[in-house]
Amino acid sequence: MEWYRLTKEELFSNLESDEDGLDAISRQERLAKEGPNELSQGEEISEIRKFLSHFNDLLVYALIVSAALKGFSGDFIDMAIILFVVLVNALIGYIQEAKATDSLNSLSNMMSANAVIWTGNEKVTVDATSLVKGDIVFLKPGDIIPADLRLLDAYNLVVEEAILTGESTPVNKSTDIIESEADLGDRLNMVFSGTLVNAGSAKAVVVETGDRTEIGKISEHLKSVEDSETPLITKMKLMNKQIFAVVAGLIVFLVIFSFFYRDMTGDELLSAMIALAVSAIPEGLPAVLSIILSVGVTRMARQNGKRPIE
């Protein structure tokens, strides 16, 4: 629905509402039908799966095999040390990833908590998640827009819409009808969920909530995008394969060399192979990478995702 092109009469007719808003019973009925005004969450990954994912690495597999061989040979102390190193690195990676996830969640937390509406012939502050289409909402400076709204009255209203349109400057809003098709940034008689009121005040009617808002459409689109590897992760996996190939080559060379030039027992050769594998594998690399990336995300969160001015 192109809400910005409708006259006030057409607008209220489609919403089955009027400038007096909705009564409590109508709001409850619509809320039950439309659902809460909040963005739906994607599939949650259990904490156990997140932790176990840090063992899904070629070099970690090599270390686990080395530990198993140590245990098979009866050297349980070395086996415990190797497994301890693997466990500590996985734990560090898990903790740092959790911190990074919390930081990203704080960056994406742009939904308003409360809204002032007109219902029962009075202004009432309600939870923003309870908003439904047809509600009359009042806006003032500092408010985060709680849903997609069509403006009814606006007084010097200026809204920051950079999160949706990318515009670096706030937008002056009006109540004029836009007759022709307009892009999102040109819909001056609309304000959108998650944007910020810089100045002025307004009275508006809710036209879309939850996933049907413009920011909700973006959220749904992002959830539909398949996971892909970043260039950094691709290079890391390539380097892991190269390290694994070099270690395997050295072990083969060690076996051949010991067979022709050294008289080593089976236990000595096994210990040498395990020592070579453990010493050559940078087991701390995944944890160090996780720490570097999480620190970067945390700094971005502190700066609200903005690059500091130099």
C-alpha cells in the first residue's frame, strides 16, 4: 500500500480508524490479529553449538588426533596438556564471539520502547510493541519512531533517517499528499520505524508495524541471505590447509628419514611425530583472530558504528 499517496479520507478508510484513534477493545483485537510490533528473530543457535563450532578447524582436528595418539601410547600427561590447550583456545574464542554478538545486538537495537497514543479521549503511554495499524501517535524531539507512520499534523518536524536512506542530513517533514510515485527518502509525509525525531512535534497514524515496516523488510531480507565466507575467513582456511600439508609432509619425511638413517623404536617415532605436529601447529591462532575481530566490533559499538573524525 502506497500510504503516502492517499488522502486523509482514503487513509482512514483503509485503516478503519479516524483521528480519535482506536479504543482499547479494538486495539486488543487488532493486536491479536496482526501480532506485536516487533521484529521477528531468526533461528537461534544454541550455546553448545556455538561452543562446539570452535573445534571445527583442520588444525584443531590434528591436535585432537595427536592427543588421542598420546593417550593410546600411555602418555596421559601430554595428552591432557594438548587437550587443555585446545579447550582453552575454544573457550577464549567462544567468549570473545559472545562479546562481539552482544556488541552487534546493541548496534541493531533501534526499536522504540514506548509510544504516546490517543485512545479513550486521552493521551496514554503504551509499550511500543502493542501498537497496531490505526493507532494515533504523538511525536516529540528525541523520540525514536515506534512504527511506520503517516503524518496528520506536523510542526517544524525534522527526522534523522540515515539508517534507512543514508542521507547525512536530517529531513524536514510535511503533511502534503504526494501524488506521484516516490522513493523512500522522498516520502516527506511519512516517518519510519527506528528513525529519530531531531526537532519539532507531530501527530501521526500507524500504517505498518513489525516486519511490515521498512526496517522490518530490511531485517527479513538480511535473514534470507545465505551465510557466506568473508575473504579473511577464506584466507584463514587456506592457510590452515597449507600448514596441515606442510606438517603432514614433514611427518612423512621424518618417518622415511628415521627408517633409513635412524634406529628409532615405534614409541620414539610416534612421540617425535606428535611433538612435530603440536609444535608446528599455531593452536592459538583461532583465538587470537577472534579476539582481534571482537575488539574491533566492540570499538565500533562504542562509537555507534561511526568512524572517528581525525
